[in-house]
Amino acid sequence: MPNDLKEIPTFQSEDEEREFWANQDSTEYINWAEAEAVILPKLKPSTRTISLRLPELMLNELRVIANKRDIPYQSLIKVFLKERIDQELKRETPSTGHPA
């Protein structure tokens, strides 16, 4: 480890580690230029259940489209949301993160 990097402490719990990294600049502890990309094929993203109220007509239309694609309508909603999120994020300028 280069001398300019701080040593990462030992943590007693995940909560303690989470609190530490929430308040620290990781570049003071890790040389990211030497980091390697890793693929974790079995890692599933965390999900959270939400309640979403939709007009009945919209929900029925979603079910029709989902049925044509032979997928659950909830999955179709996630696909549509992801596509739109990606579109919106592409509209932001890379340097500022603000809309172009």
C-alpha cells in the first residue's frame, strides 16, 4: 500500500462500516486507478415494494401490452420506467449532472 493512503479500519458491524464510508472520501483509502472491474453474476439488486395508484384505464392498457409481450404487467412497468429513466439521464450534461 502506498504511503499516501490511509489504512482502512476494522469494523465491528456492517452498520459501523456503512457509517464510516458515508462520511469518508474513499480515495484517501483506496487507489481506484488500480481497481479491477468484477462481474457478480448471481448478485441481485435490492428491491423495495411500493404502492402505486394508477387510473384503471392505464392499468388495463398496461395489462393488454404485457399480455401481447407475454410478460407480467409489473415487469412491463419496470421496463418502461427504466427506459424513461435512461432517457432522462442521457439528457443531463456529463460534467454538471444538470439538464442540457
